[in-house]
Amino acid sequence: MFTGIIEAMGTVRTIRRDGGNIHFTIESPISGELKVDQSIAHNGVCLTVVAIGPQTHTVTAIEETLNRSNLGAVREGSLLNLERAMKADSRLDGHMVQGHVDATATCIGVDERDGSWYYRFRYQPTEEHLLVDKGSVAVNGVSLTVVEPVDDVFS
């Protein structure tokens, strides 16, 4: 479980395809503190560390993950939002984020209002009605509060 509060940004250094899977090697300020088999959110997607290098870590995204997230569009040099799993004995500053992707969305607008930023997203709605007004959503791993969810758009 994660909180949606980004801990660090990571830079994708190498991408290696392996059948339908992709191995990403990422350089970040937290990579040196990670361990193999640790769960880390990468743009909100829970991936397991499979290797550690000097200031880098490697994770593998399977084909299903690549199809259901934006990780399939990541290129070398891309920046990723990173977050280590939450600790049970610490504050929950965002909201509980599982790291499993339900849907992808496209940003269709950005407005600044009184010092706050409002982002509008369009997504493919499902029968499950995933969004409720004043509920929580994670976009690229960032915890956000939902306002005005109507049909296939939310802010």
C-alpha cells in the first residue's frame, strides 16, 4: 500500500524488452536505500525491485501492466514518480493507494484558481463507477481529491 505522496523522482536509464515484458533501470535519490523484492510505486504502479546497482534499481513490468498503465509509453530519460510502500506505524498523508491500475485517463485541461490547480481528465468509464465526488484518486501515483465526476470526465 502507498499514500500517493511522491517521495522522489527517478530517471529511466535503460529499457530492456523481454518478450512482452519490459525491464526498467531507474536512477533516483532513493535507489541506494532499496532492497531486492521491495515494492515501489512507479507512477503509481506497484513494481517489485529485481536488481540494485550503484544509485539505480531495476523493476519489471509485465505485458498486462504495460497495457493498463502509462509505463508502456516510458522512454529512456523519462521521469517517474516514486514512492516506497507506506509503513503501518507512520502518518497517512495522502490516501491509501494500492498500486493496481483501474483505468488510464487523459488530461484535457488545467486551470489555476485562487492559488490552486484544477486538472480535468477524461477516462473510459466502467460499470463499477470508480469515482465519487470528494473521493480520492491517484494520477501517476499522486494523491488527488476528485471533484465534479460526470460521465467520463472528472476534475
